[in-house]
Amino acid sequence: MASNEGFLTEGQREMLKTAPPPPNVEVLSSSPKSPTLKSPGAAAKSTSVLLAELAEHHVKAPGGGKASNAGIAVRHVRRTHSGKHIRVKKDGAGGKGTWGRWLDTDGECHIDKNDPNYDSGEEPYELVGTAVSDPLDDYKKSVASIIEEYFTTGDVEVATSDLKELGSTEYHPYFVKRLVSMSMDRHDKEKEMASVLLSSLYVDVINPTQISQGFFMLVESADDFAVDIPDTVDILALFIARAVVDDILPPAFIARARKMLPETSKGIQVLQTAEKSYLSAPHHAELVERRWGGSTHFTVEEVKKRIADLLKEYVESGDTVEACRCIRKLEVSFFYHEVVKRALVLAMEMPSAEPLILKLLKESSEEGLISSSQMVKGFSRLAESIDDLSLDIPSAKTLFQSIVPRAIAEGWLDASFLKASGEDGQANGPDDEKVKQYKKKIVNIIHEYFLSDDIPELIRSLEDLGAPEYNPIFLKKLITLAMDRKNKEKEMASVLLSALHIEIFSTEDIVNGFVMLLESAEDTALDILDASNELALFVARAVIDDVLAPLNLEEITNRLPPNCRSGCETVSMAQSLLSARHAGERILRCWGGGTGWAVEDAKDKIQKLLEEFESGGVISEACQCIRDMGMSFFNHEVVKKALVMAMEKKNDRMLDLLQECFNEGLITINQMTKGFGRIKDGLDDLALDIPNAKNKFMFYVEHAKERGWLLPSFGFPDAS
């Protein structure tokens, strides 16, 4: 490119001056500020276009080439030091290497307040934002200070008063969440204080719905809490269990909350822990109350004595307000059914005190001091023992029957009590008394079994009753009584059920018994919090122990009434348990098991104790080891392994052991028969390892029949 490209030579300038204007164009104004053409016909043409036309007609770039700046106003072209040209803005503003317009500044104009000519009116307008107060944030800050003060002073009344004065009742669920969450990473003292405060605020300040909402918010936030508090699951589970025990949270909360949470959340773990580890544990109420030091520190017997004393004092003074205060001061809301029972007994013992007693119970119910469930439970406990009470108070039954309708009519006893108290009525007319007597006797038999763990004695007692048609009633009563006790008794009930099925109960008896149980599942749940899960485990355990066949579960479901939704759900739950991986082992251990071992572990232990006995052990010690296993329903395995070992070792000491076990009642004739039957079924396979197995077995069968171990009807295997 030529170095002078973009500039006019002197000759060109002269030519431009002397050249006539193009047609229809007048002379341009010499003022650079006036771009307007005087000729209307040329109004559409700008100065730059006109110059371009002139340059095109009269000016040629040196070297014969076209000027590269054609169409660009010459006065707007600048040359840089590098020889390049640039186009700049009008009026000389902008562009590289230019000074810019007059009065232009390099940056923003700043107003100096120290300038003598400073005028505040020249300051730019500035919008000042005012923070909008969030009522919820204010509420949270306020309750945090209330809670902190409460943890310091322990004054429930002041905390209650402060919360009332704060108002904003619609935010009370947040108070529940904040109270519990602030205590979670503190000592047990603060956790106990939090539970006590919630019980005090219940109904009077915070309504039941808000309590439930607050606890759901806690469970929903379990994953967030777990980041800072490692044992969040256990702590929240215990708070929920405590709320249920204190009657400020309904047991149904767990089931409802579970449906609203993701399966993978820690909230589900919290609910499961509360349900399984705390609320289903034996004597769970007392244990939960004392977990953080408790609020009473009394034993059950001490509480009973205090209840008896306050009732006697009330009868003497007649001060209902003081009596209610004393009941509240006990702080054992889970045990108020004892107050109801003892009050009713006192009314029967002292007919003159009956009006005062009924007045106390009525006012306790109306104040919400004694809940409906506790009232029903107290009446139910008395109904169960009314026959025994009649021995000391002949008119007890009549008095009780007169009190019940009055209590229901006045609204302080739920009408469901009538259904619950008559749930076992399986017979009518003349047989009704016989059924009642049978139930009374079997309750004593079951209680004795739970104390002695003597299955042969229980079976003899049942046979002495001579009422096999009532076997289903026995099964129902056995499991119902076990459900309200420790895991040990639940395990004993399952073991007994297996033994009864072998000895005297038919499969039909077992099925009928479970149908009766499931029909009354909803009533059972009134007294036993986790009744549905417990029943499902009993049903599943019966299948694992071969007491029921899987097909029997379908039969049970079909025989339940159409409206028995709870019973059908229980069977469905049992089927789910059975379909799980390693179901057999898990269900056998659901209550700790008679041994705590899986079936394979039990087989291994049996093998070892028999080997130890065969190598010179003492019969009495071997029998004790079998007894200590606590798996009487599995003793047929002892028989089988003992017979196989006798064949392999050619040592008949095993027969002596079986004889002693039979003599002591440790191994029943049915267990013997089942053990011999298993050998008989696998004899062909056994003969591959022990050539004379069939001959040996025939000898053992004859030996057992002679000594009464086996029934004469037991058949020999084919000797061919």
C-alpha cells in the first residue's frame, strides 16, 4: 500500500477547488456544523458521498489504483504513525491517537465534598434498602432465648409463660423442633428437660397437631442433624418413643410419617428404631422414662404404693383438685392405668367412697390427666381379674357391671371397652361358663410355664383339662399373654407352639387359633403398641418351625372377615418377612431365639456335644447341655445325629443317652418318632457310607419300641 494513501496531493486539492460542482448540487456550506444541502434534490446526499463522487470522477490514487477510502469523508480520516488509517468519531471524539472532544474526561466525574463549590444537590440519587423483618425468623430467635433460659433455670412455668406471651401460635411446630434439636447435642439432663417441657406444654399451649408437625419436621431433617450429631438416629428415636409414652404423640404417628418419607432417608431409620428398639421392648414405658435419668426415679412397687396412699388420702379429704395434683406429680402418665384399677378396687372395698372415686376418675379424664387409652386399660385389667377379686369382694362383679355403663354414659370411658372386654367370647349359652373356666385355668397354666419352662408338664396339664375343642383358644391366649411380656416369653411361646403341634395340636387347631388372633388384632393393638408386627413375627415363626405351611397363610387370609383389614395386613407382613433373604435365620432370632443361634449353629452344637459324650462324657452333663440349648422343638435332630453316630462308631452308648433323655422327658415320644422317621427317609443314602445301616436301624427301632420310645405303629423300612 502507498505511503500517501488516504491523503490528497497539492494538485488534487487545486483540482477540487476549481472543479465545477456536479449537476443539481449547490455549493456546500463551509461550516463544518452544517451538513444540510441547500438543494432539495440533493437532500439525500451527504457531504461524504459528494466528496466520494468528486474523487471518483476527478481523483485517482497514485499508481493507477482506486483509492481505498472511497465513500469515506476525508475530514474523518486520520493517519497513524504506523501508516495505517483509522476512522474516528465526528467532532474529533474517540479513536486511537486522538485527543477526544473538548471537556471530555478520562473517567467518571467524582464529586468532592471538600470542594468549595460542592453542592449536595449534585449528588446522585441512591435508593436505600430497608431490611424487611421475617416473623418466622423473629420467632425462632425469640424461642431460642426462651429455651436457653429454660435449660439454665429449669423453670417450666416461666418457659410456659414466656411462650404464651410470645404469641405466634401458628409457629409452635418450630418451637418443638427447636427445643428438641437444641437438646440433642447436650447432656441427658437437657434431653430430659426438653421432654418434660413438651409434656407440660401439651394441649394447654401447643395443640396435638402442632406436636405431631414438629416431630415430623425433626424426622424430616434427620439427615441434616446427622452431619453434626453422629447418634442422631438413636436420639430422635428416643424422643419419639418418649413422646408416645408420655401420651403427647399418638402411636399412629410412626406409620403416618413413614409413608411421607423417602425410603433412603435417615428419618425412616429413626422411626424403625423408635418402633423396634424402644416401643416394642418389654416394659418399654418404664425404660424409656428412665433413659435420660427419668423424672421419677421410683421403682414400679414404689409408684404403686404412692398411688395407694394418695387414693386413701383423697377418700379421707375429698379434695379432688389436690388428688389430681398428686397424680400429676407422679409423672408416670404411662402408668396411670394403675390409678384407674386401684381406684375402682377401692370403690368396691368401700362402697361409701364410690361417688368420690368416680368423681375423681371423671375429672381426671376431663382434664386430660388420664388419657382414654389409660382409662380403658385400667378397666380392662380389672375385668381380667374380676373373678379373683370376687373371692374377697363377693359383690365385685355386680359393682363393676354397674360402674361401666355409668362411665360410658358420662363420657369418661370409651365405649370400645365393651368390645375389648368381650373379645374372647367364643361361646354362648350354657357353654359360656365352661369357656370362662377353661380360660381361667389356661392362664394359670401359661403363667406357670413362663416361670418353669417345663413343656412336658404343660402338655400334661392340658391333657388333664380334657378340652381339645378349645385348643385354638389356648393358642390365642398363649400368644396374647406372651406379646405383653419380654422377648424370652415370646420365644418360649413359639417353642411351646412347635411342641404342641407335634404332641396334641392339629394343624387345624393352629390355623383356627391364628384366625381368632388376627380377627381381634385391632383390639389387641389398644393394649399392645406393636401388636401387628408382633403377630406377623409369630405367624412367620410358625411357618419356619413347620407348625404352619405357607399355604396355610392363604387359608387364614381367606377365613378372615372382609372388614378385618388389620388381620390381612398382618398376614401380608408375615409373607414379606418369609420372602426376605435369609428369612429362616432372621426369624428364628427375632426374639433372641431359644439359643440365639441359626439352625446350622444348633446342628453344629448338637454334633459337638454328642462327640464329647461319645468320647467319655457323662450322661447327666449331656442331658443338661441338650436342655440348655432351649430348642425342644429341634430335639429330633439330637435323635437323628445320635443314631447316625451309633451306626458309624458301632458304639451303643448313644442309646443310653436317648434312654435317659426319654426318661427325663427331655425328648418326647413325638420328637423320637420324628428323629427315627428322618433316618428312615434317608436310609438309602446313609447305606452308601454305612453298609449295614439298614440292619442297624432295624435293631434300633426294635430297641426303641421295647422301651417305649417309639409307638408300635412305627413301620420298618424295606429290608431288601
